[in-house]
Amino acid sequence: MIGKIRRVPLREVWKHEAIDFTRWLEENIDVLNEILDFSLSNAERERSTGNFNVDLIAQDESGNTVIIENQLEKSDHDHLGKVITYLAAVGAKKAIWITPEPRPEHIGAIKWLNESNSDASFYLLKVEAICVGDSPPAPLLTLIVGPSEEGKEIRETKEDLAEGRKTRKRFWAQLLVKAKTRTRLHAAISPVENGWISTGAGLSGLAYSYVIRRHEASVELYIDRGKEAEEENRSIFEALLANKGAIEKEFGEPLDWQPLEGKRACRIEKEIPIGGFDDDGKWPEIQDAMVDAMVRLERALKPYISKLDV
């Protein structure tokens, strides 16, 4: 004969969160070990952290501090704040939040914390009480959110992107100092985290841009006069292209003329095949080449831009 599972209201099993549930969990901490990817021991109740008391503090198998925050009601912002506050207050490496009803926004918050934080891991558990037939109630704990390989990859990607932004800003700061010794073209521009910096070319919608990627760099004239201006962009590009021979002679070498088929904008580019922002040992050489190419590009294009009838 197979019994039927019946869920029991938690308040019938543990009437008081701190007195009953937290005490029971302290004495039965091994129930968490069955569903977590680590083992807990030495659980202690109501450890004071300044003006607050952590429900439970335990240790993992490596001796790292783990905080456990319990509640017998649906998850709320107050307990999410406590989880983060207590973890920081005691210098814990892991935080466990136990609730019978995890709200979707709190599930998302714990996922975000795991994807954004490399110093701590966060676990959200759902607690229920069940009976089989006339049996005594038993706890049922389910892991809702925890650290994952996917979350780790997302975090590492975010860290790489953040580091890339910082690196680009340092690269631009150095390049702009050098550029000011050769031209005033980008003198009013400040370093940014983007992969490009631009300034006007004397005509609305035309910009002289420095562009940097991980292992590539370039300078360019970018032509984009806005929405509904595809034909106008193309007309400007064709007018400059008609003087390709004279422009490239003044520039000193061939340029890459890109009509960018299927796109609104057009581009005239000179690639700098030395490296990019990840090649920090080559930064001085890359920056010098970019500034030199920009000076020559403006000198070659300026007379023809000034004659455009737009």
C-alpha cells in the first residue's frame, strides 16, 4: 500500500520561528547537508552582530563561516537585507536563506548576487512540512537557487567586461595626452570606457573616431546623419569616394572605403594592425600610430568635407 503525502502548515509544526524552528535546525543541521554541495557543522543560534542577531552561524568543511537566515512566512525584502547585512558583518563566505514561499523577485535577487559576487555564495531554500498518512510531520527542504557553473561563467564574463571598460579608459587617457601634442581635434574629449572616442568633423553627422578592440585598432571618418538619412549618408560617401585618389595620396597610403551595405551609415577607415587594448606592452606604439593616422586622415579629408553641398 502506498501512502499519500499531505502538506502540513509550518506553524502547526514550529509555532515560533526563533524558539522552535531555529532551535530545531540547530539540532538537526545535517538536514541541510543532504541538499547542499557542502557540509555544515558547529551550528550556533542567535549570534549577535552589533545591533542584530543572526539566526544561525555554522561552519563548512573548510572552516569558513556560514550564516543561515530563517523565516516561516513568504520571503520579503527585510530578510533579504538581513542576509546581506549578516554575511558582511561576520565575514561569512556563504549565506543560506530558508523560507516556505520564495518570491520570484527574491529568487532573481539571489541569482544576481551569485552572478555578481566572487567572494561569497548565496543559497535560497524552500522549507515545507509533510506527512505520509498518519506519520509525524517531516521537513522537506528544496534548493531553489544556489551557485552554478552558468552563474560563475556569467560572473566571470561581467568581470571581464568591467575590466575591459577600465582598461579602455586608461588607454584613451594616455592616447588623448599624446594626441594634444599633435592636433586639437580631440582636445575637448575626456577618456571614456567605450571602444571608441569621437569628435565632429565640421559637418553634422560626420565624426572622426579612434576605435580600439582587444587586439585591433583603427581611425575612421564615420558618416551618419541620423534616421531617414541613409540616402544622404550614401551621397556624402560617394562624393568623397569620387576624390579617392587625391585623398589617399594626401593621406599617404590606401584607406578602407566602407559603404556598409544594409546599414544606415558609411565609413572611411584606416586599420592600425599593431594590436589593441589587451596588448598593453604595445600601447605606446599603437597610440603613436593612431594619432599619426588621425592627423593624416583629417588633413586629407578636410578640404573635401568643407566643399560638400549638404
